[in-house]
Amino acid sequence: MDLINLNTLLFAFKWVFVGLIYFALIVVVIAVRREMGLRLGGGQALPSAAPGRLIVVNPGGAVGIRAGSTIPLRSENSLGAEPDNDIVLEDTFVSGHHARLGWDGAEWWLEDLGSKNGTFVNQRQCRPYKPEPVPPGAALRLGEIKFELAE
Amino acid sequence: MLSRERVSGRGIEALLLFLVVAVLALGLALTSIGLQVRQDLNPVVELPAIVPPVVLVAALLTGAHLLLRRQRRTMEQVLLPVAGLLFALGLIAVFRVRGTEGMWQQLLRGFVPGMGVLMLFIWRPQTVESMRRWTLPLSLVGLALPIATAVFGVVDETGARLSLQLGPLPPIQTSDMVKVALIFFLAWYIEREGNEAAGRARIVFGRLRLPPVRHLIPGGMFVALGTLALVQMQDHGAVLILGILFVGMLYAGFETRIFVTVGLLGLVMTVLVGAVLAFTWEVPTVIRYRFIAFVDPWSEAPLLLDGEPTGITVAQGPGYQIQQSIYATIAGGLSGTGLGLGTPSYVPLAHSDFIYTVVLEEMGAVVGLPVLLLFVVVMLRLLRLAAILPPTQNFERLVLVGVAIHLFTQVFVMVGGTLNLIPLTGVTIPFMSQGGVALFVNLAEIGIAMGLAARLEEARR
């Protein structure tokens, strides 16, 4: 085989090799971009408006909430007696930072923050510091206050 | 806005995997021809030897792809091909330096078992979540193996004990296992105790929050034992990775104020221990040499061993490797010398630590820079997946963050080392360097991520 022709061929295929790598890189970038666009367009990635609210079933001894009133929820809500909570529950049986309730884009979850009198989902006590899923329509109890999680 | 139909299926993955196999076939063929041309031999006579490896890689990648198709997964189409492309470029470089034998070793000891585990995680994604239960025993085994290596390991020519010989099996390098063990152990421990530790944290010095000390002991013990074993093994690069992993996982697992408090505590203890060590511990020769070579690889100063001159200069001793790496990089330039046409065998350890140098020399910066970009893509995909997992899956999230840190720091440390931007440390470049256990571990990590993506998709359906 003619050596000059071979060198030309090797040179050409070297750039084909490089071209293939760049083609793959461009496809990767397009694929990632496409998926990001889909997520943002679909509104799944940023669950700022969580599809749910709390209905007060029994306000216990809490000041300022009535049975039957609804509390709108964000994607993450802290509940407790201290005024820095998202949802302030001024009740003697509610701890300062009692629990967190959040929406992860697919389901609700609840985490007890080591409260003194416990947090209950459907009459079952949550273990402290272990976030657990909450089914829609579940009955929640913090201290003496009872809620229903409505969609 | 794009419709859902346009991204359903796994078309992008199929296209990318096809490109991966094409790159591998073309790269191996060019290398084989280039090696023959240099010796004025018939250029095509060695070509049949590269067919079986290409077929094997294509078959395994296609197998994983078809498995994903059969299960109707649409998520995460990028991770597998990107890892595959990095592996393909690494395999071409390994073939270039170590020939057919090295290539088969890489395939049979790393790629085939690694793809096996990856496919297991794709086929039964719940395996990934059930690992939570087995974390403690598995991570303790992962800690015990390096300790055993440190005591009973095989001493290699540089005085390091890196490998453990278990009966008739080929020797295995255990330092990658302790990294994975640490990732799993910390993820498991932070999920179990992290929230409670944060909840019970006391406020110290105004704004800092210190968790109870008993929550800090197990993680600290694990890192301390692993570090001692690695120091005994003289694998100082792995110590560095272990440290970065520990700090990174703490950052991911706790809120900033607790991280800062624990970090300051660790800093104070490090300074205290370091002050004691500075007077009592002699810096190992390896570290001292690496640092001298980093400062000036061309130094004509005589090289000292235990205070005695050894008769050679720094440039002839530890500086040689870095000099050759830099010369090779320069020889490669923008577009490389051409596959099989460079002289990477001048660089010691070109197949493992200096694989990136081989890529830079023969494929040039036009391939070297995309390689770095591909690693960035892998890291971003892993972190993104961690971010969209629900808070109830804290363990899985932390594992993903740990994997991302693990892969990226190895690249960072090793590429920086080969270009003499930081002192050289002997770690491997993920997916690329020759090393069966390392490649197996890296592919298994990608498998974990794919399995978690599959579980997320099942939950959303």
C-alpha cells in the first residue's frame, strides 16, 4: 500500500474520531437541555405551590384558629408554638419547634422534630427525626390539635 | 414546550451508545494501524485482534440498554453512555500502552463484573434501597479489608502495600473499597442519627451549633481507622480523597451552622494533632519526594534519602515522571500526535496514574478537554438526581452526593497531578485508568444512580 495515501487516511480518520466524540458531546448537551426544559415547563421541578391545605378538625387549646378553618400549605412548612414557625400553634401541648410538613412533588411527608407530646398520623405516633410519607386525607394530631390533610 | 412523546423511549441513549461503540472501534483500529506503521509492518494485520473486545463492549452496553427499554424506563439516558464513552477512551489508551493483554485484563477484571452489577441494579432497582439494611456489615467489611491489607498486604516495588492476596484469586487493591464503605457508612449514619443530632445540638459561642459529642464518635472513628490503614498502606492519595469525602458528606448532610461548628472543631483537632506529628512523625519519603518534585521537577539539587545523598538529582529521581508527563502533553499539543504514533511509554505508570497524559499526547487537547466536560456531566447528573429525590430518601441522596464527590475529586486530584498544578498523588482516574477494582466500583456507582432513577420513576408513575 502506498505510504502517503495511508498517512492521509490516518489523518482523515483521526479527525473522524474526534468528530464522533464531539457529536456525542453535543447530543449529551441537547439531551440534558431538553429534559431540563421539560421539567421547568411541566412545573414539576419547582413545587412552590403545594397542592394541599390543612383543615382544622379540633383546635384544642390553641389561640387564633377555629374548627373548620383551612390553612394553606407551602412546599415546606414548620409547625410549632414559637413565633418563627410558618404555622404558629399557640397551644400548651405543642412544642416550640414541633414538626415539619412538606410536599416533595409527588407526596406529602411529615417529620417530628423531637416534640414533647408527639405527632400522630392516623393515630400512629411518628418516630422523632424520621420523615415519613403522609397519605392524602390523613388525620394529623399535634399535641391536642387535630387536622385533616386535604388536597 | 416539548411534548412528553418526544422524550419518551430511550432514543438518545441508543444514539449515544452507538457513538460510544463507534469511537471505541475506530480508536482501537487507528491505534493498531499506527503501531504497525511505526515499525514498517503491514498496517492491517493486527486488526482482527481488536474485534472481540469491541463486540464484547457493544454486547454488554446493548444488553443494559435493552434491559432498560424492556422495563420502559425513560429517565436518565445520559449517565450510562457518558460513563461508557469515558471507559472507551480509557480502553484505547490502555490498549496503546499495555497492548492486547492489558486491554483484556481491564475488560475481564473491571468492565464485565462492573456491567454485571450495573445490570443487576437496573433489573432489580429495589436492591439499591435494600442496601440500606446491609450497609453496616458491608461497610465494616469495606473497612476491614484495607486494615487487613495494611497488615498482611503484598509489598510492591515502591514499598507500598496496596494489594491483598486472597487465596488463589488475583491480588485486589482495597483502597477504593474503603472510599465506598465510607460513603455508605456516613449516608446510613447521617440518615439514622443526623436529624436527631441536629435537633439536640446546643448553641455554643452565639451562632454556632454543636451536636452531642456521642453522635460524632462513630463517623470520626470510621474515618480515623480508614486513614490509619491507608497511611500504613502508603496510599496517600486515597487519604486525601477520604478526607474530602468526609467533609463533603458532612456538608451535604447537615445545615450550614452545624457543618461550620463541626468543621471548626475538626480544624482545631487537626492543627493540634498536626503540631504533635510535626515533632514526632517523620514525613514518609514518598510524600517528601512528591512535594520536592512538584516545586521544581527539573531541579538539579541532589536527592536526599534519610539525610544522605543518593547520588542522583531530583530531576533524575522523582521529578522524572512529571517531566515526562509535561513533555508528552506538549508533544500532543492541540490535536495530538495521532493514535499509536506518540511515545507514551516514556512516562512511567502511563496505564494507571498517567492515563490522562496518554490521552493528551496521542489524542490531543481536542479530546482532553471533552473528557473533563464529560466528567462534569457525570457529576451534575448525579447531583441533580440527588436533588430531586424525596426527603424520605435521605440515605440514597447522601450516597449519590458521596459518589459524585468521589468521582470528581479523583479526576481533579489526578489531572492536576499529571499537569503539575498540584503535588502528584497516586489515585486512578474513574472509568479510564487500568485497575479492575476501581473500574468495577465506578460502574457499580453508576448502577446505583440508574437504579435510584428507576425507583423515582416508579414512584411518580
